[in-house]
Amino acid sequence: MIKKGTQGMLQETKWRDEKICTTITGSSSDNPIYLLIHGTCNPKIAKAIATICRLLDDVVGHEFETGRNNVATAVTCYMKENNASLEEASETLLKMIEDAWKDTNHEYLKLTWLPTSLLMPYVNLARMMEILYRQCDKYTNVHLLKEYIELVLVKPISF
């Protein structure tokens, strides 16, 4: 999943340089958002987690990415495809993220035959994206992560 996601991000960079912005919902081999979300792997839980990761980054980091001339964000593609405002696009994509969390939770509870130790790294990736991107872009503004790092490394919970 991570290898495919990385390959998708490399392809997205190429599309950015070529100023390609396609539809967000279409299932096309040249659609950057579709490939990054749906092309990463087959299981429903993996698609849901990829959706969470991709869309959270795009919704919160849209202004920063637009400033860097990145045309392939999900927000930009949705706005262009649906003639929507920034607020409408963000609201719709946040709803898609919420639905992806529902799918993740449903699939996690349904996949009882699969060891939890195999699923948890992917679920934790989505959780980490929530920390990095829910209110603001803490990945770009790393000083905002100080509190979280301190809680994990300096003040860990003792068992």
C-alpha cells in the first residue's frame, strides 16, 4: 500500500508540472485523485484509509498547495468539476472523509479472520493523518506538533 501510494505521489508531481487537473470522481487511468485513492490497493479498508490520508491532506493543505502552483489537489479538482466554491468543495470532501472512517471501522470489525497486528499499522496511519491535518497543517508547520511529541516521548503513560 505504501509503495503504491508513493508511486501515485510521484505521478501526481508529474501531473502538477504538466498542469493536469481531472475529475475527482471519474475512474480514469489518467486521473490523479482516482489513482491515488482507488489505485493503491484492493481491500475496502485500504481504500478507505487511502481516502482519509489523501483528502485530509488536500482539504487542509489546499491554500499552501495552491500557493506552490499545485493544481492536482482534490479540492481544486472538485471545484473545477462541479463549479463549486472552496467551502462547498471542502465540506463535500470532509463528508467523504467521514464516510471513509465509517468504512474503515466497519471493515476493521468485519475482518476478524485477519490478525489485528496486520491491520493496526494502516489504521494508525489514518489516525496520524487526523492529528497532522484535522484543524491545521501540522506537517508543514511542524512546531505545532511539539505538544504531541512531548506527550509521547517526555510524558508517556506508564502501565
